[in-house]
Amino acid sequence: MRTMELSGLKNRNAVVTGASRGIGKAIVELLAGSGVRVICCARNQSLLEQVCDGVQKKGGIAVPVKADVSSVEDRQHLIERAAREFGGIDFLINNAGVHSETDSLELSDEEFRQGMEINFFPMFSLAREFGKQMIARGGGKIVNMGSFWGRLGVRRHLVYCVSKLAVEAMTRCLAVEWARYNIQVNTVGPGHIMTDMSKAAMEDEKTRKAILRRIPAKRAGEPDEVAHLVAFLCSQESNYLTGHIYYIDGGQQIAW
């Protein structure tokens, strides 16, 4: 009987943003457990160190780098640190982002700009700079974290929805431009995943029933399920996949 393990992960180098909790933490743990050396980036130094300590105790390599990706200076620090630690990277997981709620009539120009500068622009900036390293190394993988909300109209979440749809457009453009460099660029769009924020929402019975009613799978997803999809998109098995948006939402987006 034939079996399959993902190839092309061991001894590779990755940067994961938003790595201190939830989906980012699950991605770090799975990649590191597969032999990938990981730069872990987030704003919370204490949580970052906890994640990296846990990885290192299991024999993996994970380096904490405190950085706010919305800051030009912090992004430059992250890029320089990755080059200093590993000499360059093979995988970029653009996971960091925020989720805010504001009525569109009350949404100021500054709030809109700030939302895009956190959820969208850092993904492009990091992809551009780490893309240069990947070209020098002969190729690489970029996985951007989108959301199925990028295809929906959601009340009071205009900035989040717009920024996630922009991530999809960027993914397609970079995939077309960089395919000749052996760089594959894809987006993963999670639905309701049991992160800390989702768990808090699910504690309310009315909210939980309203959410599950819309999901054909009748459950929320787990961070590990997203991490496994990301790991596949980093592997050699995905070398002919680029420019795609992979929704992992239990069928919610396609359901009537």
C-alpha cells in the first residue's frame, strides 16, 4: 500500500506572522514539527516566546521576533532578522490581521486607512521583500490568509471584507507575475474557526445556533485543519498550484 508524506518541508525556512495564537500558532507548530525552521512574528512577546518554547521542547526550531507588521520599521526588522537567522526564507505565511466592527456611516477615512494598513498592505510589502529572497533562492511559496468574508457583504465589517478581497486580487496578480521565478502564491480563506474569538462567540447559545445553521458541516473548523492546508500549499505537492483561493469553511460559502 502506498502512503504519502508531504515533501519539500524539511530544512526549509519560513516566516509566519500573527504567530502567537490561534491559526498562526497552529501553523507554526505543524511546520516546525515537519522540519521547517520558523521565524515567528507577532506583537505579544510573551505569547510568542511560549509558542517558540513549546516548539523547541519538541525538537523544532522556532525563533520569536516581536514586530507589528503595520510598522515600516518593524517590517524591516523582521526582514533583516530572517536574513540574519536563516540567510533567507522559502515560505512566507501572511497571517497577521485584525477584525474590527464599525457601522459604515460612522467609519472615518482614518479608520479605513488603518484597517487596510494592518490587514492588507503589510501582506504586499512582506511578499515583495521576501519574494526577492525567494527569487535568489530559486523559488518559494507565499500563503496569504484571507477570509470567506471577502466574498460576502457583512454588516459593520466593511474594512475587513474589503481588505480580504484585496488579498485575493493581490494573490492572483503576484501568482501570474512570479510563476516564472518558481514562486507559488495562494490564499487560504477560513470560515468559522475555533480560535479564542470564535470560542467566545460560540459560548452564547443563540449566536452558536445562528452560526451553525449556515454551515453545511454543522460545526466550526479547528486551527489545525487550516494549518494542514497551509502546510500542503508549502509542500512540493502543490508546485503546480498558484493564484488560487482555498476556502476552508465547511461548505458555508457555497450553501443556499
